[in-house]
Amino acid sequence: MNGSDVLKTFFGEEISNGLLRITLGTSKENEVIEEYIDQGEFYSMLINNDEMPLTYEIESTIFVDGEFDNKFEVIVAVTITIIALAFIYIIFKFKLDGLISVFTMIAGFALLSLAIKYTNVEVSLNSFIALIILTVLNVYLITKMLNKIKENALYETVANSTIKVYLENIEVIICSVIIAIVFTFMKTVSVYSFGMTLFYGIISMAISNLLFLRTILLRKYSDK
């Protein structure tokens, strides 16, 4: 039995064109992937011995998961659809005030993307689930704000309702923040990314509503 046969028997793979391909496993978790890399380095150490004077280096790792790609595309499509429907609903129901709200929601998403970028939060499938939750929560709060303004379109109503809606729903907001914080302490990347996206999203949403939306609406109703 020659050296190639020994390697084929041990690793279940065959050498071709000077390359030894070893399949260690597949995973989406960083910790598991690091274990696979350690195993690869261990196999490389076993091969590099006096009895088998061959040298191998780990040049790259390739991760292929068609199922993951399909899920990613589906969840991204669902997220975009829900956000688009939310925009259409707000504009259709509240006209100009709804259009202003949509612009502030987009500003909130922009703030969220900046927070994710500059804090190096890894984006996973669960991050898009967090975006869906944020969109639903934001639409709920904005709808309550604009309904109050629609009932009594005065400057004082805008000044009071934007903050009052947050105070009236403080339990929902606090629960969302607690859930986000709990998930940020999870070691699993997908769960951690969900928590961080939700946490930064709540903050971005509050800034866009209480600063941008409130300021623009106050300016709009300043003569009433």
C-alpha cells in the first residue's frame, strides 16, 4: 500500500493534482467552524512527519450551503415585501403625514445600518427577522401618533401625541429592549445578531420618531 492509498484509507479522500481534499463538515456557527479549522491543522501536522515527508498548507476554506442561500433569499424577499407594504399602508391611510413618516422610517433604517456597520455586528438570517419585528412595531406606534393628529390637527396635538404614544406603550418598548439585551448575551452568532439588530433598531426607531418625525410634523402644523 503506497502513501496515497494510506491517505485515502485514513481520510476517505484521494490525492489528485498534488491536492489532498479533506471534508471536515459544514456549519453556520463560528465556533464550530473554528473547530473544523483546528482539525484541519491537526491533520496537516499528522501528514507532515518523517515517515511521510509531504508538506500541506491550509490555503482557504469554502463554505457551500444551498439551503442556507435559499432561506436567505426568501427571508430577504419577505422582509422587503413587509416593509414595502408598511410604507404603502401608511401613505394610503395618512397621505402627506404618512409620506413624511415613511421618509423618517427610512432614516431610521439608515441609522440602524450605520450602527450595525460601525459596531461590526454580523448580519444573519435572524437580523432580517428583527427588521420585520421593528417594522411592525414602528408602524404600530406611528399609526397611533398620526391617528391622534388626524383627530385634532393642531400644533399642540403633535407636540403631545408623539411623546404620549411612547409613554402609553412603554411596556411594549421596555419588553422589546429587554428581549434584545438578553439575546445579545447569547454566544450563538445568529441569536446575537438578532439581539443587536433589535436593540439598535429600537434606538434608531426612537430617534427617527421623536426627533425627525416630530420635528417635521411640528413645523408642518406650526400655523395651526
